[in-house]
Amino acid sequence: MRRLLVVRLGAMGDILHAMPGAASLRAGGGVFISWAVKPQFRELLEGGGVADEILEIRRKGPRELLAAVRSLRLRRFDAAIDFQGLLQSAILARVSGARRVWGFERHLLREPAAALFYDERVVTEAAHVVDRNLDLALAAGAAARVVQFPLPEGRAEGELPQGAFVLASPFAGWGAKQWPLGHYFELAALLEREAGLPLVFNVSPAQAGTLSQQGARVHVSSIAGLIDATRRAAAVVGVDSGPLHLAAALDRPGVAIYGPTDPARNGPYSQRIRVLRSPDARTSYARGTEPDASMRAVTPRQVLEALREVL
């Protein structure tokens, strides 16, 4: 039995993008996969079958990190595969005691110095992150490319409409790739009036208050609740963030609004989600706090018409 350590600590979309790589590694059989992840993302992996063991990596202090390293080394990994490509993930893979550590070549890494900790550095010409991760898995010993997203079923949380609805997750890791909230409210009115569909906003508890005060239909949930709500939605509307990539992984129809990030690299890995991007959009990955001008340029009417097409 070959023991493998998969390192992809976060965030939601990035973990989802690594799933086909992990699925490919285990497809040939004879492997035991341990996945190192931050505790808040455990629900993405638990019960889905992509990992045999989930290792929570907590960063509360030196004592906790040292305990995590000791635990890793006890497992005597044959190989560690770093799908993250940051210094923290590369160092974690290195100190795990794995016989060989695999990662990307330095020019493909957000933090090129991470490559110093790899025994094997993989070069890929693939554009999309999922395809890059698949190439890394093949280099690390996967027998074939397996494009699967082994996700748990999720669980019902909060209140959702009894009939069909459209699910929106309006927030992202940084403001520049968000669509203005005013556009969502206008889309909600259009959907209700012209399609008879309510727009439901899935948000965290911290985000719920502002939206509720403005009359939005809010669904507050954990990741497990979001998985369930996404499975039940007739369609989704999203931006470059974890919930959109979850919808793609679950093969749900929808519309994705892109601006400063490149959909060829970070777009929804799905044929059922239509990407809208202004012709004036420039790929910058600039982490501004307000929606980029290219995001504001996509109109609610355009999103409604795209939803009609995917539905």
C-alpha cells in the first residue's frame, strides 16, 4: 500500500480544483491518501471518498504545529504532493518526512521559493488549474486522468423555497472580483417578475445582517448546507469564488461573472456554466476592496438572459 500525503490547505475553490488530481492518484488502487487541510474546510472532504484520512492543520502556535509535524512523520509517507504551491504548504510537505515531495516548477508557483522544498518539479502547459493539478498527479504516479469531484451529500440547513430557485453567493475573497450588490438586487427583481424565480443569497452569519435589512432572501449555512442548497438550486449565479466552483463540481447550471481574474485559468470547470466577462476586462488579479469596473460593466439584464439560456 502506497501512502500519499496531499497538501491543499485551502481555500474552498482551490480544494475543489485539487479533487480530480487526488481522485486520479487513487484510481489505480493500492494507495492510502491523507489530505492535509485547514479545519474550516473539512466538510468539503468528509464523506466524499476522495481521501482516506483528513488531517487538520491548525496554526494556533508553535506547539500545535510541532504536534502536527510529529503526527505526519509517524505515517511514513511514500510521497507528498503539494497542490498549493506556497511556502507554508511546501514546507509542510517537506517536514512530513515523505520520501519524495512533488510540486510545480518555480515559474508556475505564486511563491517561487516553494520549489526549493520539492524533490520533483513538474512543468505543465495546461491553462486551467484543474488540468495543471491533473498533470501534477500524473507525474506523481497516477495511472490516468480522472475528472471527478468526489463531494459529500451535504445536509439541509436553513430555509429554502419549496419550488425552483436561483442561488447566489455574492461575496468573494477580495472585493475587486465581486459583482455589485445593487446589481444582484436588480437581478432578483427581474427574475421574480419575468421568470417567477426567487433569488436566494447564500452567505455566512456575519454577512447575513446587511442583506436581510435590504430585503434580500438570505440562506445562512455551513459548507455542508451550501452543498445541499447548491444541489437543490435550479441554477446558480456567482463570481470567482468557492461557491461557484462548488456548483461547477456538482454539475449545476449557472452564470459566472468574471473581471480581473482569468476564466481560462480560474473559471468554472464545467460546460453548464456560462461565463460573462466585459470585453474591457483586464486580467490583473489586483486585490482591490471594491468591485472592478469590468465587474460593474456586466448588467443584470445580461445575467438574466444568460440564465434563460442555461435553463
